[in-house]
Amino acid sequence: MQISSKIKICGIRQQMIAQAAQELGASHLGFILYEPSPRCISLRSALEIMDSLEQPRPSMVLVDVAPSSSKSSSCNHSAIDFFQIHFPLDTDPTQIREWSEIVGRE
């Protein structure tokens, strides 16, 4: 049995990097929304980069750390395939459920 792995290239900030990742076979492109990160990009810029890619394009993954509910809601866009959320272990389970309700589950 052959296992089919998926490859995510994360920290995309430039269209040429996204295009190169796509050409090399990346299945997912990750865009960091966490503002303290040196690889942070605005949602608008991330969407522009994804829109510039030829179809079929890799899946779009937004990555953030304990985002506010309003920020999570603003990221509910049809072009976004996945939302990867990092959070402290002591995060209230109610908050985690709220994120799941806003962005969905997989």
C-alpha cells in the first residue's frame, strides 16, 4: 500500500514563492496571519497571491495563533480551504468550539 503524503509550504509572502511551490507540487500553501511573526501577511495579500495562481491551485491554509472571534469570522472566505489555529493548552474549550463553529471542522 502506498501512502499519499500532502506537503504544505508555509510562510508564503510572495507570489513568486507561491508559484514555485505550486510548480514543485506542494499540495497546500500556508499564510501566516499572526502579526508578531516575521512571516505575517495580510488576508488581502494572501488572497491576491492565491488568485494569481493557475488552476488547479494548491489548497489555501491560513495559520494564526489564538485569533479573536471577529478575526476568525473575517477569514471565512470561499477561497480559504483550511484554517490552522495554534493555541495555548490552557485555552478554554468554549473558545475552541467557537472557532470550530466559525471556520468549520475537518
